[in-house]
Amino acid sequence: MFEELVDIMVNCRRCAVLTGAGISAESGVPTFRGKEGLWGKFRPEELATMSAFMSNPKIVWEWYNWRRDLMAKVQPNPGHFALGEMEKAFEQFTLITQNVDGLHRQAGSENMLELHGNIHRNKCAECNAAVDGQIEIDPDDIPSCAQCGGSIRPDVVWFGEMLDADIIDAAFDAAQQAELFFSVGTSALVQPAASLPVVAKRAGSTLVEVNMERTPLSDLADFHFCGPSGELLPRLMELFRRRKDGGDGG
Ligand code: OAD
């Protein structure tokens, strides 16, 4: 099933990967959309916007503390590790993730762009200054910024907020340059991330999608592999390794 893609991989120098919540699903981190998704149970405008934080910071912090606790208990799954291995297989490799859980780094990924921030970090809601270390936040006594006195918030991108310009520019550069682009475990609905595979494809990249279901990207993709990324990506990397080692490639 992967033979044709492995042929392309062995001759590829520049590869980029976009991941979404689906890659962490098998670790036990809930996705956002779909029946069991977070946005089916909670209202994003009450929890993940600046105006929610201004009007009810306690509820917002309780929600992020709940998610932090959940994420602190989970481990990277074989899909994350396969992408960690993939990084070493190409001359140029960029992992672009929409996830804030930090699991890619735990699985060995290094050249990584976290488009939506990282839930384990904090910053000032007023001046954006980063807060050192992974401090715990008491929702009843939210600390203030040492520089300007603003309230401390999680360092994630909320609805209606701009992404870090350097990070999104680097992501679009990687998409433009990629000969091979993977979109893994994302519904491909949220911009600007959803444009990255399209930009890569228009620039001549081979586009591969790995997802449990079809998405708006599927018709554009050269390869659509339907199934869990924690099973499909390790199988792909195993075939790739065997081919590189001079085996038959399966
Ligand atoms: P979604 O919840 O929108 O989509 C998750 C995707 O993963 C779906 O297409 C599922 O079919 C797929 N999926 C689920 N389990 C999978 C598995 N084991 N293997 C492969 N695929 C699987 O999550 P995202 O696309 O990441 O933004 O959502 C994008 C952004 O919307 C998030 O970063 C977040 C959210 O609002 C912010 O917080 C700014």
C-alpha cells in the first residue's frame, strides 16, 4: 500500500509535515471536532478567546489547568515517534504542528514549528512577555506580569488572535520548498494552517494525507491513507527503512 510513496521518499530531500489533534488522539488527548471532540462539549468562545479571559479568567484557567493535567499524564504514541524518525531521514525536514501538547518534542522531534503555541508555557496577556518555567496557576489567584502587571495567561493562540509572524512565515517557507508534504490528523479546516498543504501542492509537492476520515484536503492529495496515524506512520517508516537498507521494501 505504501510502495509508491516509499519510492518518492527515497529520492526526496525536502519534506514537511503538518499535524493536528488526530496524531495525539491515540495518546489519549481529545480532538476538537467530531462527536467526542472538545468543541462538541464546550463553547470555544467562553474558553479560548481574549474576551472570555477578560470577563472570566478563573473559568479560562480552570479549563487550561484541566487540559494541562490531562496532557501531563499522556505519552507520545508510535505516530509521534515515527515523525521523530522521519526528521532524520531527509536533508531538510520541518514539522509544523497545530498541537499545543508538546508530545512531538517528547518523541524526539527538533525542527518544529508550534503554530498555536504550547499549553505548558505562560505569557503576559498585556505585554506578551514570556514567563520562565512551567509554573502552576491558581485560578483564584492569577499571578501578574513582573514587567507590566498584566494577568498571566497560557501561551496558546486563541480564536481571533494572530499567529506569531516568524513562525507562520517559516511554516509557509517550508511548505513552498517541500518536495513531499504530509498532512496528518487534522481536519484541515482552521486557517492559516489549512492553507499550508494547498500551498505545498501548488508549488509542486507530492501531497500525502493520513487521517481516519476524508477531509476537504483529500481530493487534492496525491495519496490519502485512511486509518490511525499511530499505526500507519510506523508501518510507512518501517518500509522506508527497509528500502534504504537495501531490502526489498516489502
Ligand atoms: P480537529 O479535531 O479539527 O481534527 C482532528 C482530525 O484528526 C480529524 O480529521 C480526525 O478524523 C482525525 N483523527 C482522529 N483520530 C485520528 C488518528 N488516530 N489518526 C489519524 N487521524 C485522526 O483537530 P485539528 O485539525 O488539529 O485551534 O484542529 C485545528 C485547530 O482547531 C486546533 O489547533 C485548535 C482547534 O480549535 C486552536 O486552539 C487555535
